[in-house]
Amino acid sequence: MENIQNQPHDISNVVEPRVGATTDGQSAEESRIVAKLTAVGILGNIVLVVFKFVAGIVGNSAALVSDAVHSASDVLATAVAYAGTRIAGRPADESHPYGHERFEQLAALVLAAILAITGFGIGSAGIEAIATGSVSDEGPGIIAAIAAAVSIAIKEAMFWYTRHGARKIGSDAFMADAWHHRSDALSSVAALAGVIGARLGFPLCDPIASVIICIFIFKVAFEVGKDAVAKLVDESGGGDFQKEIAACAASCGGVDHVDSVVTRRFGSQFYADVEVAMDGSLTLDEAHERAEVVHEEIERNFENVKHVTVHVNPSS
């Protein structure tokens, strides 16, 4: 899917088709990966929350305490990603005959909201400290700098691990969670810079770092939310993607030409509506048989296509 929209910074461009997913729900491999991503995300963040909060209090760093709050939101974010992925993996039923994949995008929207709320709280606290001048003259302790550096390393590792797992199972919710980890790593960089600046005799650097952390969080929240909305509003797969589908359909026997191809997103996958022209003298059975070939060829060649509807027009 990376060449569909030619937008290298779009989170959707790094999500690959689900591996082993069927109408029966999540595969055993997918369930195993989801369980591991959830465990790493929740346990890792709980440890970091306690570590950074204590270090922030003992080390007298408001920026590090803000960073701890950000990590606390990651625990909830991973839980939401897990719930969304589990629901999305359910098989189609009478209430949801097209499947449950869009629950992942709903989970991603919730994650974006969590990020935005967290960023607002951190940013407003930092701005208040700068405006009122309520900054301690005593610089942050060295433990605050050490904690921020350790957090950067751990959160960056969690980002790459979660991103790899999300790509393997094609999970938008866990991809959003991965970027949540990255935003936490970036916020720890800002916290470290604030601690160093404050220790060098510039106490305002600490609350300024909190405001910078807020900006990082808002940016990731916007990107996650934008991607989720795009996948909820039947966004097209793009011209190049549809041309590839048309070329596949045109290569099938009995197809005189392709009249139109329309695609729409459904979660991380696509539905395609294809109109092909065939000899008007074909019987209904013959036309149906050839349309089935087009249907099967497209779904076989495009793993990210969930379903194809083929309409046959008589050739003029």
C-alpha cells in the first residue's frame, strides 16, 4: 500500500495487509502478536511512569513529571489499541455483514483524543509556570537527566518493536500506538533538554520543555486522527492503485475493455467496484463465468483488496 497515495509521512502508508486474517477472525499468529504488543506496551509504560515520576519529583523537574504523565496516557492508549484490534478481528455477523475492521479506526480516533487531552494538560501547566514565574531556583538533579535519557532509549525501542508488529498484522490501532511511543520518546528528548538547560542556570528551560512536549503530542494526535478519519469516510485508493486493478481486469480472457474502477477504504483494506465490457452475445452463464475469473484474479493479485464487485456491460 505504500505507493497508493504517494504520501511518505502518512501513517497509513506504512501499514501492510493483514497476515492470515480470514472471515473466521484473527489468526493464531495475529493473536500472538497482539498479545505481545499489548504486554510490552502496558508493562513497559507502567515501569516508565513510576521511574520518571519519582525521578521528576526527586530531581525537581516539572518537565520530567509532565513526561511521566504522557507515559501514563500510553498505558490507556495500548489498552484501547488492544480492544480495537480484538474487535476488528471478529468475523462478519448479522449485525456487521461487512466485518468489524473499522473498529480499529475508531480505536485510533480514541488514541488521538487521548494524546490531544494529554498534550493540552502538559502544555497549559508549562505555560502557567512561565507566565507566573513559578519556577524553582534550584536546578533539576542529575537523576532527572539520567531518567530522561533512559526513557528516550526505552521508548524508541518500544516504537520500533510496536511498529514492526503493527506492520505484520496490518493494525492501524497498534500503528497509532507505535507513534504514541515515538511521541513519548520525543517528549523525553525535550525533557532532557529542559533539565540540562535548567542545570546550566536557565530555570525557564524546564517549563519551556513542557510546552515543546505539548507541541510534539499535538502533532502526533493530528496525524493519527487524520489517518483514522480518512479510512472511515470511504477514501479512494488513488489513481495508480485503480489503474493497476484495471490492468489486471483487462488481462483476463473475454474482457474487451475496462469501463471503470472505483475503490474505497474499509479499515486497512479496500473494496473495489469494477465494470468490464464483454461480447454482448455471451449467454448469462458465460458472462458470469468470465466475471468470476476477473473477480478471483483481482483478489488473488491484490492482498489489500477485501472484496471485488464485477459488473458486466455489453461491448458496443
